Amino acid sequence: MIIGVLEWFKIGEYEKVEQTLKDLKQLKVTHLRTGLSWADFHRREGDEWYSWLIPRLAQEVEVLPCITYTPATLGIARATNSPPRDPKDFSDFVDWVVSRFKNSFEWVELWNEPNNLTEWDWTLDPDWSIFVSMMIQAAERVHLHGCKTLLGGLSPTDPGFYDVLSQRGVMQHIDAVGIHGFPGIWEANWKGWDTTVQQVQEALDRN
């Protein structure tokens, strides 16, 4: 059985990274999902931070980077959950990340919880055209470098969302989908993992 955990690190948390890696080794955890913030990379310390973080993590665990969050200067609104004005900006960044760090990971997660308003402001992209364009272009770049694509999990789970993305041509570029669940915490109508996974699988099968 493969056991992985999630931990996101802020710029400069070098000691936290080292302690986390020690803890993971002690717990025999081999996989780590972590955020790679497009917005943070645009900060003055961003390049230096990620140039250290991603290879350092990859020395100890299998890394799944989740590339997400729009730089304020590139968004329709000055917020990290804003769609970018030009979807190509995101795919260009993804291309840069994968070309630079592809020896550190096999999979790339594209965005995080896009149906969660705090993660993607769909009121600024009501027909999802920007998100669709972003995903297709970014996924194509990932595959060009020989890596695999993971579509970020939804919160809450919405099987119909995969119908929309399939009809818009996104899912043919996606190798796997994430499934998020927060029973007893975030999910108001949690129906159990078996039901949640089945609903997602049925949506993928019919498309």
C-alpha cells in the first residue's frame, strides 16, 4: 500500500521542510503532495525557494506538485483565485516548471479545487472558457516533457463537472483525477469514500 500526505510550505520554511522529511521517513511515508504557487514564484524570493524546495523533497519522497494560484499582476482581478487574463500565461509557467524540475517528479497536478470559489473565482469565468483553455494548453505542455497530468480534486465532489470538462475537450488530456474528501469537517453531505469514488468513476466512464 502506498501512503502519502499533503503538506504545503511557505517561502523560507527551510527548517519546516527538513523536519517534515524526517517525520515522513520515521512514519515510512513515501509520497508527498505539495503546492507550487505560481503567485509565490513571482515574488522576489520565489525562484530561489522553489529551485531548492522541489529537488530537496525529491531526494527523500515521490513528489506531486500542485501548480495553482494566479499572480496578482496577471489576473483579471488582483487575487490568487482569479483567472489569468491570458490562459497561455499559465501553460507557459507549467512548461517552465516541468522542463526545469521534470527529474524530480512523474506527475503534475493542474490547479486545486477549481469549483471552490476560494481557489478559482468562476464568477470571473462564468462559461469556464478560461479554465478549459488553461487545462488543455498546460496538459499538452506536461505531456511534451514526458510527465503525466492529474486534474485537481473538487470540493465538494461534483461528478457533473467532469461531464462539462469532457464535452469541452479537457479530459482527453488528463491521465488521472484527484478526489478530495473531508468527512466530518468540510463535507456537509458526506456519503463515504466508496460512494464518492463510484460517482467520479461513473462520470469518467460515461465520457
